Amino acid sequence: QVHLVESGGGLVQAGGSLRLSCTASRRPFSPNSIGWYRQAPGKQREWVARITSGGNSVYPDSVKGRFTIFRDSSTNTVYPQMNSLKPEDTAVYYCNLIEVVSGQQTDYWGQGTQVTVSS
């Protein structure tokens, strides 16, 4: 079992920046990947970034060039750095860990952190 704790959300003006964090209660087994998703009211959950245990990161077009995800393996923490924020980035942001052990995939989710971008 792994517990994920997110932090860093808050209120920011459009054009501003925020850095979220997601800390796992133990070192994830490799291979693994940690991603961030967001969900705005009345909308489906949307993927915004993912980084693998090998350090490869991917982003959807909606955030590419504005969001950067990186991980600190010494603290089991993943940080999405979010720049040039827009009001449409307002959502609850969730951390997701995928572990693959003996060919079996397990998903873990954090509780979410609110990001509000004012215009």
C-alpha cells in the first residue's frame, strides 16, 4: 500500500506560477510512473503530466511548454511546476502512481489539491 499526499495548491492570478508536490509514503517499486490529473467542476478528469521511474516525462498539448514535471527520488516526491497559468487551469489536481510488480499494475491516488487561477 502507498499513500500519496499532495500539497501546493492555492489561488494565483492568470500568468502566475504554482508548484505542486506529491509525496509517496514509501519508495515506489520500479518500474513505475507518477502522473498528475485535474478535474474541473462538471468536467471529466484530464491528464496533465506523467513521469516514469526512468525520468521520461510526457504532457498533453493543453499544458506543453507551460508545465514541467520532475521527481526527487531521495524524498519520493514528484513536483509539477506550472507556469503561465490560465483561468481554464482551475481544477482539483490529483497525483496518481502506477506500479508494476510481477506484471500486475496497481494504481494509487492522492486526495487532491485545489488550484484556482483568477483572471
